[in-house]
Amino acid sequence: MRRARRFNINGILINAAALVLVLSYALPYVYLLTTSIKPAADVQQIPPSFLPAVVSLENFREVLQSSALPKAFASSLVVAVLTTVLSLAVAVPAAYVATQYRRRITTLFLLFALVTRMVPSVSLGVPLFQLLKSLGLLDTIPGLVLAHTSAAVPLALLLMSAFFEGVPKELEEAARMDGCTRFQAFRKIILPVMIGGIAVTGLFTFITSWNEFLYALLLTSEATKTAPIVIAEYNSVYGLAWGAMTAAAVLYSLPVIVVTLALQKQIVGGLTFGAVKG
Amino acid sequence: MSAIELRNVNKVYGNRFHALHDLSFDIRDGEFMVFVGPSGCGKSTALRMIAGLEAITSGELRIGGRLVNDVDPKDRDIAMVFQSYALYPHKTVRENIAFPLQMAGLPKTEIANRVDEAARTLELTTLLDHRPALLSGGQRQRVAMGRAIVRKPAAFLMDEPLSNLDAKLRVQMRAEIASLQRKLNVTTIYVTHDQVEAMTMGDRVAVMKGGVLQQVDTPQNLYNRPDNVFVAAFIGSPSMNLYEAVLNGRTLTLGSNSFEIPERVFEYRPSLNGASNRQVIIGIRPEHMNDAAIRPSSAEISAPVTLVEALGSESMLHLNIDAPWVDAGDPDAVADIGDEKAAVARFSPKSTVRAGDIARVALDAEELHFFEPDTRTSIW
């Protein structure tokens, strides 16, 4: 009996701690949501209210009717998807080789990837601008994809390396004994086994590109402006359009939430990959 | 024809570590060969070189008469069972077993027939649609075997396939693998560090140490006629007892004990004749040391008993023999027994000797082994 009671107290404490954590993460987003459904007049009232007195979708109507946002969403989506595909295409095989065929040079390679993560992205803005300008890729989708990929690949490489560290070398060897070339073993056995890790890495890469602000600001203008830039522009010369801005931000956060929920199983599988002995 | 020949095969790693030294031997078609030795002896490296998973630094490797030094693993027509089984976790048992056949481009009906046949042989029929994660250790081991046998390869390579199983299952699978190999009659190389597995399964056993082949022979010959001190101590459990002794004429002096060596010993070890104060290493197996009160012998020694392990069918006595003890050079041996320098004798359970007694031990002197102290090789 005592044992059961103690277990319950532990359970309550753990749940309470989890609730505090969830609230601290969720509260700003909930405030964003509640603000987005307030009528424009209520948004800037003093003192501010957490919950709307009246629910209104006028902010959403406004942002959807504006010509800039849907186009920016399309740009963001294309750039994020292409960045994810390109980053995975580069990082997955590179991480596999770097972890499974360990040499001094592969260790250096991974270290170099880590170092690039330490360079502030703002310091790379100007060189990237000049590089893309000389290539004629300024304010183009391929230009922004390349810039985002350069930022996303090191993270993807490090994440995938961590996942590949958990793959037993024997899997590839067994496939080679079963008649595969090294590449076939990678494609037919290793990649399907790593699907969880690839999903997690892909999601992080997608979010990195989807949320990226600085390069999008520096490297695009009218033609390929992405959504974060358009949302920021609600801070206009006419003042802060809080209502529209929060509505746009809510809409902008939806794809990431949907993708995360869709990949939830793979993400949990990927994050716990190798944690328990199969 | 699927004989495997190794000629002066060497393996030197990039850090100049010489893992295998001039490995040369033949494995006959259909033979069950076991590589055995302590950890780090190069047995797995040798297997992986035969598999094609490790490059050969120098020497020649032939499978079925064909030089395969530079042939890809997939083109060597050999199947391998890994220590970790290396089952494909995303595939069902059926898909795991079918995979090598799919890679070989066999028609679907042929694949289905062969998978069913392999599953029947290994009693996996009811598990064909399960994923490996749902299987027990023994079942996983069977699936790994299924993936190997379904191809009907020229040779099987097995790298400690039973080491992840519990003791009881290991004994059962040991018998199953041995009988399957006899039934299929496929050349098999089996790597283990367990000398009991080696002795019970192999047609012949290759004993290795420090990357050097020590002896290749039948289990019985390895036991009865070991080439050197290492093989003598490694094969047999408990190990052969090894001590320094002095031979003078027919008299052997072992510490404070002396006894006569029977004439027959000098007949099959003629080079011992005419010894005058000759230093030798003698080896005697535990079963050749008996309670003199029960089975008297002309060669008797006395030694204090430090421990008696009564096992029911026999009693293991740990004896403190006052002669210099000889280290056989097995790096794993120290971990196996606490008091490594004690001699072990296998006494009849009827023996009344207790720990603390001074035991009269009757040696079966005809079964003594003699080795050169310098080269540690057998004296014949």
C-alpha cells in the first residue's frame, strides 16, 4: 500500500513538472493564437487581455487577401523542400561514409562541419551575397536554396552521423555477403533502417530553412521573398499591425506542426534509435 | 569443388599492427573447420579475410581453386552468419531469408520454394511474417542460419554465432548447427573462443594465438598430441597442468617429488632417451591425476590440497605443487580460474581427501606430456 502511494506522489510530481515545462513552451504560442483571433481594435488595448472578448477571423481574412503572403508562403515552401532534399542528399551519404569508414580525414571532416556551425551566420551574409551576385543567383529560388543548404548541411551531417553511429557495421557487411555492392547495401538495407533518423534530420533541416530570416532578408527582394520577411514587414511605416502579424505567424507555423505530427512516430523512433539493444 | 586454401596469408593494418602471420592451411570440400583461440588471436580477422570483408595484405586465398584475393564478397559464393546475427530489422523473417536470393535475381516462385524449404529445415515456418525484433535469441540465430543456407553457397562462414545465447540454448544450437552442416555437407568455417564448441563441432580445429597458427588437427589429436604448450593448455577443460621438471635417466623430479617414468613413454618419445639433468616442461591433464588411495600408481606425488570442488560425478582438487608453474600464454586463462598457479586434479567422488590435507596423488605417467622449455614445443 505504501509503495503504491509513494508511486502516486512520484507520478503527480513528474506530471506537475511536465506541465510547467509544457506551459512555459506553449504559453507564448497560445498568446500568439489568442491574439490572432482578436478583433483589430482589441489587439492593442491597454492593459492587454490574454483571451479575446470576441472571436474574430478578420486578421486571417486580411493576411490571406493580401497579395504578398500567399506568394511568400509558396516561396518558403519551395525553398524549404528543396533545401531539405538537397541537404539530405549531401549529408546522408557523407555522414554514412564519415562514420562507417572512419579515417583521420573523416574525423577532420566531421570536426570541420562542427566548426562551421560555430561561425555566426551573419558573418557569412556578405560573402554569400557577393557569391550569389557573381553567379547571377540573387533573388532567385536556387540562390536561396543554396544559401540555406550551406547552413543546413553541417547540422544534417552531425545529426545523421549520430544516427549512423548506432548502426551496426555488420548490417552492411551482411548485405554485401548477401550479394549487394556497397552502394546497394546502403540503398537497400541501411537507408530503410535509418528512416527514423532521416525523418528527424529532414524535419530539422526543413524547420531551419522555413524559419530562416537573415539570408532571406539579404539575398531576396520582391521575386522570391519568403514568409518570415513578409511577416516582419507587417511592422510597417503605418505602425505595428499586430493582428495581421500574429495571424500570419499562426498560419506560418501550421505546416511545421502538421509535418511534425505526421512524422511523430519516425521522430520518436529516430530520437531513441540505438538507445536500447534490439 | 569448394575447398578453401590459404597460402602465406598476412594481414598488416594501417597502424602496422601485424594481425596475421603467414597463415597457411587447406580446408577440404565439405569439411567443418573451427578457428579457435583467445581474444585477439586473429581468428575473426582470418574469417573476415576469407569473406572478403578485410583486404589481404599478402599471400593467396583460393576458394574452389579460384584465386579470390581481390574478389568482392558478393562474388565469392559464400554465406556468413554474424555474431550479432545482423538481421535486417525492417524486413520480416521471410524477407530476410529471401534477400540473398532476390539479389541473385532468382524467379519469385523459386525464391518462395527455397524460403519455405529453409524455414521447414530450421522450424521457422510459423515465424515467417514476424520482424526480427519479435524473435528470441535462438530464433534470430535460426533466421541468420536460414539466410545462409537458402543460397546453397560454396561455403558457410560463422563468426561466434552462439556467443549471445544462454548456456542451455548454446548447447542445443551447437548440436543443431553441427547436424545441419553434416546434412548439407557444405564447407564450413566456424570461429569461436570456446574450446568446447571447437572440440565438439569441428572435423578439424585450427588453434591460433597472436596471429600465428599453432596447430591444425582433429579434436582428438589436438587433445592427445598437442604441438606446443599453448595448444596443450588451451584445449581441455580444466586446462592441462604445466610445470618445470628435471629428467635424469628414467627419473623425473617435480619439485620435492621424484618418480620413475615408464619405459613406454621413451618408446614414443625417443628423444627423451639418455637425458641427464635435462630441464623439461611436463604437462598432465586433470583426469590423469588420481587419488593414490583409490588408484595407486608407481608415479606418486604428494601435494597440499587448497580447495575441493565436489561436482557429484567427480571432485576437482586444487593442489599446490612445489615445482615452478609454467604460464601457457593464454591471455584469457587468468580470468577463468582464480588461483591460476594451482594444479587441478579430477578425483573420483569416492575420494575422502579434504581441503587442507596433504594428498597422495597417483599420476598416470604414461599420459605425461613433455615440452622443450626454450621453444615450448612438444618433445617426441
